[in-house]
Amino acid sequence: MNLYAERASNIRRTWALIIGFLVVVIALGYAIATYYGDPMILYVAVAIAFATNFYAYWASDTLVLSLNHARPATRQEFFDFYTVTENLAITAGLPCPKLYVIDDPAPNAFATGRDETHAVVCATTGLLAMMTRVELEGVIGHELSHIKNRDMLLMTVAVVLAGFVALAAQMFLRFSFWGGGRRDDREGGNGLVMVLALVGIVLAPLAAKLIELAISRRREYLADASSALLTRYPEGLASALRKIGGYGAPMQTTNVATAHLFIGDPFGEKREEAGASMSSRIERFFSTHPPIADRVAALLGQPR
């Protein structure tokens, strides 16, 4: 699949995610409204579903920057950040994105925004201090590839939608434990609806997490490859990834909701050793990022 087809595919997936979210929230609203015997809950669910989708498309980048305590970067303070991004944006045929920084010693970066003209590239001060110019080019090329391929739209929308599903699930479970619902439901008159609602609510956060994983892990490999094509120097990104993975310590401003946006796992690289326990294997499966070693091997054409 070429980059143009990949871009079109990402746009279709974004709309599929938005429409799927509408269907799921309305279905959950119907189940909860039936359980409590209050049709107003369904109307509220429909309103919230549309409002959340609107916010996810138009303002999710602002939320992402706020959650990670990012601030605008100035040319005077981060000259290399600006010049590298401007040069690569011209090469990629993109408008130069807005640049933000996170005051954090851990090396990391991400892209966000709804389209090429409303894009943001954000890097930690630790990354900007640690990388050589060619390594920084590899990282920025990776983030610009997310923008050009519309990856960041899909991943940023997932932040808001998945977070809302998890929040709604938690709220409903709390209300269920506190009691409530129609009298005949409590007496078993509509137990099936209650069971289905509870099962759906419990599984919803897991489904939301799996969506994030499916989006993020595959996107990272594609953005790595696109960065290598853009910079014509895959060794630069490979070296940058080794530094990111070798840092080890998590970011000070780590946020679970936005972890899948970053080029490296903001919680620190998970290393699976020989004879690793089942729990560590499960933890790696649910990691938002593929292992750094696998990504470096793919970039350099090495067996893994």
C-alpha cells in the first residue's frame, strides 16, 4: 500500500471510529435507560455522543497538549528544533506545524492535530538536549510522517473517545453498586437487560484500549519507514530510538490517555528477557509501543 492509499485508509478509519463510537454510546445509553426505566438517559447519551465526537475532531489536540503540560516553543530557545522541522516540512510538502515542548528530561515526542494545517509537533526538552541534529531529523521525520499520513488525527480522536467510554463505564458501575434501576429490574423482571448492560460496560474500556493498541503499534512501524524515506538516513532515527529506549526512566508528566501518541513509551521501555513470566508477556502485549529493538532492526534491515 502506497502513502496516498495509507492516508485515505486512515481518514476512513477515523470516520469509522467516530461512527462506531456513536453507535456504541447510543446502544449503551439505550441499555442503561431500559435498566433505570428513564428514556431521558437515552436522549442524554445521544447528545453526549455527538458533542464528544465534535470535541474529539475539533479540539482534541488542545486537550492532548494540556494533559501533557506542553508549552509553545520559541525559535530563540529551540533553534535546531525550528530549523530541522521547517526544512523537513518543506521536503515533505507540508505546512510547518506549530512547535511545543514539554519540560521533562526523558527523551520523547509526539504529533497531534486534525489535519496538515492544524498540526502540532511536541518534543520534550530532554529529547532536544540529547539528540544530535541527524537524530533529531529522524525523530521529526517520524512525527511529520504521522501528520502526512493522517495518523495523528486517528490517534488523537482515539484519546477522547476511548477516554469517554472508560469514564462512562466507571460511572455506570458506580451507580450500579450504589443501587438504582427500576423496582422490577431489582426483583429480576428485566435481569437480561441488566446483565447485557453490565457486560457491555465492563468490556467497553478493554475494547477502547485494544483500539488504541491496534492504532498505535502498526502506525509506529509505518512512521519509522516513512521517516527513513523522508530523511534518506534511517541510521539517524535508529540511533535516536536507541537513546529513547536506553533512557529507561518514565516521563515525569506521563499520562495514560495519551501514551500511544509518543514516539517511545512514556512509561519507559519494557524489556522482555529470556524466561520472562506470563505477567510480563501480557504487559508487553498491552504496551502501546512495539519494542525499540524490533523497530531498529526493521529500519536497518536486520533480522530480529
